[in-house]
Amino acid sequence: MSITTDIVSWTFGGEGGLSDPDKPILIDTADTTRALSHAQIKSYVRRLVAGLRAIGVAPGDCVCVNSFNDILYYAIYLGAIGTGARWTGVNPSYTAHELTHHMSMTEAKVLIVEPALLTTTLEAAKECGISESKIFVFDVHDENTHPHLQSWDVLLQHGEEDWVMVDDPYTTTATYASTSGTSGLPKAAFLPHSYLVSQAERRLYPKVPYEVQRLTPLPPFHVFATPLVPSSIHAGWPIYIMRRFDMAAFITSISKFAISETYAPPPVLLGVPQSPLCTKESLSTLRQIWTGGAGVKYENQLPFYEKLHPDAQINQVWGMTEAGWVTCVQWGEKSEDDSVGRPVEGFEIQIMPESGDLVTTDDTPGDILVRSRSLMLGYIQNPTATADAFYSPQDDSSHPWLKTGDWGFLRHGRVFIVDRRKDLIKVRGWQVSPAEVEGTLLTHPAVLDAAVVGVQLPDAVAEHARAYVVVRPGQEVSGDEVRKWVGKMLARYKVPEEVVFIDKIPKNSTGKILRRLLRTQDVPVGSVAAESGDHTVHKRDRGAVVVDERAGDESSSSSGSGSGDEDLERGEGKGGEEKIRAGTLARVKGSVVGVLRAVLARLKGLWARLFKS
């Protein structure tokens, strides 16, 4: 598939095939009188192209948007790109520090900001030297609280102009997307027009045996969401847009608007069946649910499947900012394994095992490499990271391979993700996948959520696994019980040596666990020992954290032997990451006295045995 056009032209290129160009396409779930047709969206884009040019935006400049979701968000997105500028969106939960980093890195020239987010944005803009004359208030929901700043409406008062049609969609940058916040500050990837067009085009498909009505609660700045609205506009398929995710509103919208397709990060996928509003009747029109950002074991999808129509299917998506959607389960091929589907059109996948060779043989684990003509062009101001991201075999002169950082294998054409390469835990020489252990933990009836990280031991060489567990409200469970549960299903070396009970697992907006926050928590290694006799039962009490370890306890056994997003989950508000870190740290520190007592008890027992001998 060769791409010959820009993303704006492609988005509106299906106009000739639409039966009714005035049919509502972008619809606000909270107020369906707020809706935009194909013709109205196109008019808004052309007006924004004229308005942005009038204030001096030129090709190559950067327009930054800081807002929650809205039907008009996408007009700004396409309008900014249409001027030849580069669009970038930021997470509304960003602090001033994070905004400053992003705006400095992307060299943003114009900011369009929701009123509630102005305080942090203005602080960052001042730090970056951005004039307030270049800051426009996106006041479609809330009143402008800073009257000296101009409303975005002024950008719509300059008539309409055509958008820029690029000469080479493969080399012309359209957007900057944040990526790889698992350590340090995020990077930003150059995404060309070909990336955006190819991703949107793959969200179109042959006629399906149902009426396409889409619903998205996804944050518009995230690449999981990037193809959805352009493809809907192109095809004329209605897409209902949630301003922010709310479980009750999400389920109600599916029923009220006869939604047949929706998109959900794993926390939503796992949470919907637990809602009292979730019934077979309320989900009766759903036929396809795409989920991405983190893997969900098939076993953990079954509660959702119990509520769905027999023809419905849950489609796992695997991808990354640098490449977009790489694999997906396709309609008509319902997956009943833990794979993330097959490569989408235009992508090649190979495995690089420890030997360093590229292979496509089944069941050979290794680093996953992907190739496509429409990958990112590189990272802004970071040539070293760009070079490190790609691999070019000496005997291959075609397009380089992108190193995904994920470890997995192929089987019968499907891709199986074991874990992020850098997240794999080395236990006594064996590799342990946090995702595998987490999936097992989630099958325990008392466990609501879980995360697993590696903890380096004092010798600075070996590691063991630490599990962070969120207990279901009203349930009780001890760390020992949790470990025994895992030990029934996994090899002994995969069983976490420590269990930390916590109120909430820090995640980004697509449900990916922010392991770096958990790794930095001040939990002493070997905090509660088997010899101490402390089999504390943890009941879900707000603010309590129990650290429960059974180091050296080999009673749990089973047969067998044997790698970025920085966006925070919406709802955390401004400074979300700091709140997670501070709250978790405070709760963990609250258990230090108990931990020290347990350690002293173990030392006392060891001393007694030594003295006796």
C-alpha cells in the first residue's frame, strides 16, 4: 500500500462516497445536540487553517493543545496540521514541570488550552518564553477565567482557506507524540503523514454484519486513539465522544446509542463486568471491543464475554507510539488464547533471540522487531535515542527494523507478548515475566488489581519479585495466601517473595503500569520474614499498607522450570504522578515500624538458633 496524500486530505477524501454529508459524525455523549457532520468538520478545519495562518503560524511551527476530549478537539488537530505546522497534545494531568519539558522540547509556538488547565500551562509558558498573545482559551465547556487571554473563537473569524497538501507524506512530519516515560523525562517522536494515514486506513474494513456506531473514551493525544476519528470521518461512521471516562456513563452510552464498536484500556475492560449496570441487555449491540496499552489474559476477558452477544469479540491490540497499531485480532477470528493477534497490513515482524539472528520460527522467544514504511522518523533533539531505536542488518539494505523493547514469540502467525524486555525479572538465572504473574494474581477472588516489579537484592546482582496487590473492598487476604495461590499455577521461581498491599496501582491512561513509581517506593527488602510468624491478613482499609514477605519459604511449588508512555490515568488531576508517588510513599512509610519489628524478630530468632548450636 503506497500512501500519496496527507492526513487532512485523506480524512475528507471519502466525501464523494457519503450518502449524507450532513449526517452527524462526531457526537458528544453528554449532549447529543452538540454534533458535527462531515461538512461542518471540514468547515471548522478550513477556518482554523485561515485563523492560525493569520496569527503567524507557518509550516514547521508547533501548535500544542492541552484539553480534555471534545468533538471540536479534532478540528484543532486537523486544522493545525493543515497549516503545515506540527500538532502536539499533552495529558491534562501534566504538572507545570512536565509541560515545560514538553513545550520546550517541541518548541511550541501556539497554545490552545482549556480554562481549568490554564494555571499550570501559564506557568510553563512563562518558563518557555511563550507570549500570552499566543495562548488561546478553548472555552467550549467552561468560562474563560483569564479574560486578558483570547478565546479560541478569534481563530475562526478569518474566513476559510485550503490546507497544505504535502509533497512527500513519508518524510513530512505531522505530529509530535510523547513516548517512553518509563524512566527519566519523556521523549517526543516525529510522526509523518504516512504514519497517520496508514493507521487510519487500517481502521476501515469490509462490510460487517452490523451497523457501525463507535464510542471512544480514549484520550485524544494518545496513539491508541489517533486513527479512530479520522477513519470515522472518512467513512461517515458516527463516533460518540466522551469528554472523560466515567463507568456509568460509558455503559449507559453503549445502550442508549446502540454502540457496536468501542475501545477500552485494560482497567475499563476488567471493570465493566463488575458494574451493576453491566447486563446482557445493556451491551446487546456491542460487536467489537478493542483493548490495548497492556495485555489482558484470555481468562480475565471471560467475565466480559459472559455479558456480550455470542457474535461479539474482544480484540487485543499491540503497538507503540513509534509504530502505532502493529498487531490486532481481526473480525471473524475471535481469539481464545493470550495472543495480541496478527500483524496488520503493512507490518513485518521478526524475533531476535539471544543468538542475535532474526528468525520467524514458531515458539522462539526473543526481542520483537517490527518494520513498516510508515514508522516514526525519530525522536526530537535526541539522535542517540533515534539511532538506538533501530536495527539494520548488514545484509539488508531495505527499511530498518524498529526495536520494540518487547520480548515475545510467534505461533501460527500470531504474536505473543511475554513482557517488556527491561521489565523481565532475573530470579536465580530464570527470567520471570511480571505480566504473567500479574495475570495469575488477578484470578484470585480477593484481588482487584496487581503489579509486579523486580527488587534488586543486596548483592546487586540477583533479584526477586515483589507483588503490589489491591484487595477488593470487603475482602480479606494475607500475603501468604496470595503467594500460595500463585504457587499453585506457576513455577516456584515465579512466585513473588514479597507482597505489598496498596490502595491503587499507578497506571497511565491506557492502563499500562507505571513500574518506575513502584520501584522507587521505600519498602525494605526482606521486610517481613517467614520465621517471624507474621501471617497478617489484609482487609481493604483505606490508607493501610501491609508488607508481607515469605523469603526462603519453599512451601509453595508447582511443576515446571524453566519493554513507553508517561501519560497518567485520567481522573488523577494535575500533578497526578506526584500524588501517586507521595501517597504511596506516605502509606508505605507508615508501615516501617511494623517492618522493623518483624526484621528484629527474625534476627532474634537467628541469634537464638546460632547461640543454641
